[in-house]
Amino acid sequence: MLKKENYFAFGAPNFTDMEIAAGTRVIRSGWVGMEQETIFFEKELSELFGLNLL
């Protein structure tokens, strides 16, 4: 069996408290699909890439 010290954790997550709080808000809202947080995220993402998706 592999032990933690025997392998390299490739792609280990590194979430900030702010990111964890955002994810928690979505989960607790009961809407993990299309809801206000999702719309806000898509708007920010489209602005970041200069796209007009919404």
C-alpha cells in the first residue's frame, strides 16, 4: 500500500478561505446548478476573457 510519503501529490488543491466560503454558500443555498452565484461567476468569467456570453 502506498503511504503519503511515497508519492508526489500532483495537483493537490490549494483553496483559500474565501474560495471555501464561496463554495459553502452555493452548497447551503440548495442550488448547485443555475442560481445567483453561478450567474455571478459566469459574468465574472466572461468579463475576464472579454466575452459577451450573458
